[in-house]
Amino acid sequence: MSKILVACEFSGKVRDAFRKQGHDAWSCDIIPSDDNSPYHIQDDVLCHLNDNWDMMIAFPPCTYLCVSGARWFKDRKPQQENALDFVHKLMCSDIPKICIENPVGVISTRIKKPDQIIQPYEYGHGETKKTCLWLKNLPKLKPTNIVEGRENRIHKMAPSKNRGKLRSITYDGIAEAMAKQWGNLI
């Protein structure tokens, strides 16, 4: 059984997809899990990078990183530098297999270009949300179910106190693809 860390995940989508495949998968975030799972570590993920994981899938917060917030970058330089430092620490950890996921943004220009860009419509969801993947010792994800009816639902989401949280939840089809395609590599 492989030990998998799903960093910066409160929803449990990716953690549960890997657990369904028989892996010892744990989510870790500074906020509680949405589902009160016993397989969630509420803590700073940087404190857990050396806990003998076989793989890490990380979803660092995109608030100061993605292009949708570019108009505020000039006023948030310290926060952006901290966010980039956090991503760099995740990427450089000693975990053998790593995927870092984030929307299009400054990681591409400040750290490195993504290894792959995926869309939800390639994994059974009728939406667009250009998502970058930085991969270490993992192959590119293969599309599993390309669908029509593509809509930018995430971008059009109405303002609310939970908008940021809702926008960051991983699509089920992408979580399943990660678990099925990468879970058997360990």
C-alpha cells in the first residue's frame, strides 16, 4: 500500500479517489476537512513533508499566484513572494513522485513552465478551467472522457464568502484520473 499526501486539500476529493484505489492517502490543510474525515491532517503541510510519503499531489493556494488576480499583484508583492516560496518548497521536497496543481499564473514565469495543462472537459466535466500541472517522476495525465458543452462556470461564479473555496475544489473526473493513472505507478 502506497502512502500518499494530498497537500492543501480540504475537500477530500483527491484523497478519497486514492483511498478507493487502496492507497493510504491523507489530505493536509491548515483548515479542517469539509467531510470531517479521520484521514485529514489539519496543520501546515511543510511540517509533514518528511513523513515518508511515496507521492504528493499538492494544490497550493492560488490567491497570489494565478492570473485572475494579476491586477492586484503590484499591491501584494510580499504575499506573492511567500506563495512562490511555499510552492518551491513543495516542489523541492524529497518525496519521490510529485504533482503541483495551480491555475495559469506566475509559477510558470517565476519558477518553471508547467509540464502539462489540463481542462475539466477532458475528464467528463462540461467546463473550462485551464489548469497547470508540474510533475516530478509522473507521466502526463491522459484525458478520460472529453465532453462538449464547455462553459467557464468557475470564472462566472457569483461573489460569495465561499467563492474562493468553491473555485478550488478538484473535479471528480480529474481526481479519479490522478488516482487511476498515477496510483498504479508506486
